[in-house]
Amino acid sequence: MGTAILHVHSTFSDGMCSVDELLDEVETNSDVSVIGITDHDDCRSFGSATRWKTQHPSSRVQPIWGAEITTFGFTHVLAFKMQSPFPTEVPRKFLPLREAVGQLREMGCYVVAPHVDAPMVGIGRRQLAQLGSTYGFFGYELLTPYFTPAESVPELRAIGEQRDLLALGGADAHFAQDLYRVLLRFPGDSATAFEDSWHARTVHPEPGREGPKKSLGMQLRQQRRSLIGQPSEQLGAWVRQRIHARAARR
């Protein structure tokens, strides 16, 4: 059985570790063979992970393409792609949910509903039950460290089964300490085998392990990056793109 970890954030969004640091950690201190880095509204992590893989050809760790997209109302959706061609851009922020999911599917992505029970950013159980696969979702996060207590997991699983959605899980990790909080077990040890397990429904999420405690200072720095740092960077990039586009039209 192989092990995968999904829903990981790097310094390309509001994570506190670079892509290289994340992959070095996974290579050195785990048996994880597949990792999906899903930065907010950004997919540059895959290019960095590909360069890392080129520099470590004997590594068992295989990164897959991923992103976490913010739709209208701040609802988040995860997107993964395990076969080329790999996108270099993601749908723009704050699209209507149906439109964002549609664009991701046109790009060949698997669309997954993350942290279903999370206030505002989660799709919510009612909407998952109503929309689910009809909106184009392939799966959902059954296990997550946040907002879904163990006693409510059976109810969420029943909703997923009713809508024929694949039960997955994600650590929603912003620190290296949180990488292994939710694990996915699957037959094989490659990204191709991992993708096959999604269609065969042979991938299984399970609780992982807690890492070392994070100091209050570490948590505050991450919150500052999430609420101030990354939004400022995204706004600056948007302004620069508008300036360049306007200059090109002259």
C-alpha cells in the first residue's frame, strides 16, 4: 500500500514552508509517496516540485498538480491533475461555484470539496447533498483536522455515498508539523496508481499523527500571512497584470 497526503500549502500562498522544504521533509521523515500541494488560487508549486524531482531523480516522492480555488462567497474547491498537460494558470478568483468547477473540469482536473463543514469556506453538507456530482465534484474531504468531529463522520460519509462522491481527506497543512494529520492509503506507490485508486474506489482516508506543537508566534505569523501577506501579493500581481495589459493595447 502507498501513502499520499493532500491539501498542503506552501509559501506560494499562506503556508510557512517552501516547496523544497516540504518535499525534503516528506522524503526524509515519512513513507509518503504522493503529495498534492494546493496553494490558494495559485499553481506555481507544481513547477517548483517538478524542479525538485529533477534534482532528486531517485526519490520515491511524486508530486501531483493541485490548487485550492476561492469561488464566489469565499467557498473553496480543490483541484488535482495527475496526467499532463499540466495547467500553468487557474480560474480567476470569486467565480460562481458552478463556473469555477466547470472550468476546472475543462482543464481535466478532479474537483474535490474540502473541509465541508468549515464556516463560509466549506460548501456545507446541505449544498453537498443537493449539488454534489451534478455540479461536477468528483470527491470530498471526509476526514479533515478541522470542523468535522469524529462522531459526525458517518453522516458525512452517507451523504458522499448518496451522491456517488469519492471519500478523501486532507491535512490542510500550513506547517510541516501538520503534514501527516490525515493520510490516504492506496494500492501501489505511484501517482498513476493513486489516480487508478480514485476510479476503483480503493483509496482510503485515515487519521494520521499530530506533529510537534506550534508556538503562538508561529501561528500568529501564519495568520498574518493568510490575512494580509498573500492577499497583498495577489492584489499587487493583479494590478501589474492590468497595467501590462493596458500598455499592450496602446
